Amino acid sequence: FKTAIKNIDLILTPSNYIRKRLEKEISGKCMTLRNFVPAPPENISPVGYSNYFLFVGMLEIHKGVLNLLRLFRKLRHEINTKLVIVGEGSLKSYIREFVEKNSLSGLVFPVGSLDNRERLYSLYKSALAVIIPSICPENAPLVALEAFSVGTPVIASNIGGLPEIVGKVDKKLSFNNLDELGDILLNFSRK
């Protein structure tokens, strides 16, 4: 890597997290330039769900979606909000089975992938918050920026570049473990 980039004047990174990791290996060649997303659709129609948190992402272990499901199972009698899960991946059928096996079908709604951009933005806009429960460091996920673009808060793991994004709006919406996430969800109020 060092040999491949030795003639590059500047490396742009979308988060301070990645910039600092690279700067440990190379000196003076990095600068943070935040990601951006296109403007959301102008007319976002209402969605068929209400009073819900939203997960959007790959349905894979490193995204933390299984931990989120286990938390909703644990809190099912205390939490008065639903969870809508949007995405595809190797855990898709497992998630559906988990929801059915644990009698969560009135609480957790796995909807698969959405190719319709307007429908996705409808889900973003109507959600109480988007949850990004990643268990591995993420650089700068676009899901967070898309949610912010329609005024929806983001609740995210306190690892990688996620706290930089969440901290711009409300540092209290970053969590270190599932107990902290549970407290945030049980006490959450969209202002």
C-alpha cells in the first residue's frame, strides 16, 4: 500500500476515523472530505408504518442486526415502538425465522430490499430514528446521511466513523453496548 501511494499528493477520506488510521502509516498525505448524498425526493409520501425505528443495511453479522433483534426480543414487553428492517443479505431468512419463532411479528417487520428510492425515503422520513448497530468500525455510512437529509435522527454504535456523524446532531445517540442502546430506545423521543 505504501509503495502504491508514494507518488500521490493527497488522499481524501470521508471520516476522521479513516484519516487517523491512514496517518499512522503515512504522513501528511490525508485530508477529511465528508461524504454527501443527493437531495432527497421533493415529494415524500407517507408510509404505511407508524411509531417505528428503522434499520437499513446489509443483513450481515457485522452490521449488528442480530444484536438489534435480540434487544427487541428482550424489550418486547417494555418497548412501545416497532422495528422495520430494510435490506438483503445472508441473514435474510434467519431474520424472518427469528421474528416468527420469537413471536415478534407485531413488533419487527423485515421488508427486504427496496429498489424504489421514494419508498425508502418515505421510510426514512416517517421513522422515529434510524439505528446503525454495527459491531465493526464503519467509515461513513451513507444510510446516516440519507436519514439526516430528511430530518431523521440516527442512533449508532460508538465505533469507527459513526460517532463523528451522530455527534454532529446529538452525541447522546451513540452507544457502547446493547444496554445503552436499550436505554436510548426506551427513552427516545423525536424532538
